[in-house]
Amino acid sequence: MAIKAGLVGLPNVGKSTLFNALTQSSIPAENYPFCTIDPHVAITEVPDPRMEKLKNLYGSQKLIPATMSFVDIAGLVKGAASGEGLGNQFLSHIREVDLILHVLRCFDDPNIIHTADNIDPIEDYDIIIAELMLKDFDSVEKRMTKIGALKKAVQNKPKELVLLEKELTLLEQVKIAIDEMDSERIRSLIVNTDVETIPLLSAKKFLIIANISETDLEGDAFLENDRYKALIDKFGKDRVIPTCVKLEYELTQLTPEEAEEIEGMLDTSIRGLGSIIRQTYHNLGLITFFTCGPKEIHAWPIRTGMTIRKASGEIHSDLERGFICSEVINYKDLVESGSLVQAKNIGKLRTEGQDYIVQDGDIINVRFNV
């Protein structure tokens, strides 16, 4: 699926290093602004402990995990909406992602330059959001002008005229919120309306990556980090993910055994990259269904609320086109039953038609004819 999360932040906050760790890629991460000129897209696997259990139950030869895309978007600076830095280019790249991961620096290091005199993650966030809102202001004004022309063209089409009037009202409210630099209000207006309008950068879903130092990991000392606490106060614990980006990258350069040994020595509750990937996956509105057999266990990512017929098209278009029905059992029911045979005996394996809504953990076997 073409669903992407974008890493966004001011220069030298750890974006490219985090991207490298998430994808085990090797794009440049030099210590100077704008080292990432074009966005780098990479695919990373979504950790899912259910797959090993399924492998054992089906005697499968291999595992194919669900994947998702991360985009490393070059560092924004104040004035990007008016072209500062490489502004407009970067803002257009943000438009293409489904969720923004704001990477915010919460550590001191005199060897890593910062665009401001002091380290303030809230101020860094406000700079980025201000630039997104300024770009949105331009987009809203252009759309409002276009609506004025469209209304003249549909004077004799009452239904279309009503829709345009509703959109214009919504955009007028958004424009007021932008004037007041109220990004939460913008997000609320867009999320809680059934009116279709242009996509807005400042209304996108987002998470916060609080990039802390390695010393802040020991004994969860980051909980007393004033910068981290400020982020929690502003965004809440569910939206802020504390991570030592430098350490996470270094761990990806080791063997799995070496990395596991070092992680075992750390006195911290932080779960590292797996937590970032899983929370991003969840906030993108994705769930996983499985196809299972002796050859492989394959995890498939889909959007929440998708019908089984539509979901089968993720496997192959022929399955969606010729869909008849599907055998379905959920992972939890299969594990509790102990085997597929036992699950059948107690009625946990069922047949579903094309309108069934796929649930997270469903294992499906599609019947089709083309």
C-alpha cells in the first residue's frame, strides 16, 4: 500500500540518523543543514510477534512481515513557506505523506550545530507548524478564489452550490484559525467535518519523536528531562515517543546477538525502534491480516474498515475480481484452539462474504473464480 510516514524537523535534529536506523539504509547524515536535499523513501518491516507463533502452527518455511514506508524529508527552517532554505520543495514533500513524525531534539551536544542559539523542542515544533500553516494559508486563499468562480458556474445546480457554500464556510473558519496560529483548531475543523476540501499540511496526523541522549536512558532519567516533560505537557504521553536516535542507529550496525546483549544491559523502559514503527503503523490507521500455509506466513497491511473483497486485492487483483467467499479465523481464536483442525471442530473457522470487514489478526483463505 502506498501509505507513508514522513520524518520532519529542523536541520541536525537526528532525522536522517533515525531514518537510517529505521530502514538500515545508508543515506547521508552529515552534520550540516540540508544534507537531505531530496526526500529518501525506504521500506521497513513491521515487527509482529504473532508471526513466529503462526509459523510454528502451520510449519511454514518463511515469514514475510508487513511493511511500511518512511520518508526522510529535508530540514525546514523559519521562512520555508516563503522560500527560505529549500522551503517550498520540502513543503510539497510533506504534502505527500499520510502522517508526520516530528523529530525534536531534547539533548545537548556542542559538537552538533543547531539552527538556534538554544535547544528548545517546543520552539522548533512551533517553527515547523507555523511554516505549514503559512503554506496552508496560501492554499486556502487560492481555493476560496476558485470556489467563487465555481459558484457562478453552478447557479442552476442547487446540490453542487450547497456543497461549495459549505466548503467556503469551512475554509473561512480555517483561515481564521491560521490567522490565530491555532493548529489544533485547524486539525479539529478538518477532522470533525464531512465537507470535502483541499488537503492541509497543518491538519495531518502526527507523532512526536523526542530525541534524547544516551545518559537520559539510564534509569529512565529522561522522565526528568525538562524538554521531554515540556513535550508531554503539550502533546500528552500517547503522542510522544522518547528515543535515543544515536544509540538506535548504532545498534543497527551490530549483529542481532550483539544488539540484544547491549539492550539487555540498558536500565530503561524504552523499547526503541519497534515502538516507533508500531505506533506509526497504528496512527496511520493500519491493521494486519495474514495468509498462512506450509510455504509462508505473509502479513498484509490494510486500512481499518476495509471489506474482505477489497483486502483480497492486496494479495492479487484476480482474488478481488473473482471473489466468491473466504474462510476466516482470527489469530486469537486459532492460538486458543491450538490447531486449525481443532478450531474447525469447535466452529471458530467460518465462511464470510464480500462485505465482511476484516479485523486485525484475521487469517484468510480466499475462494475465487476468474
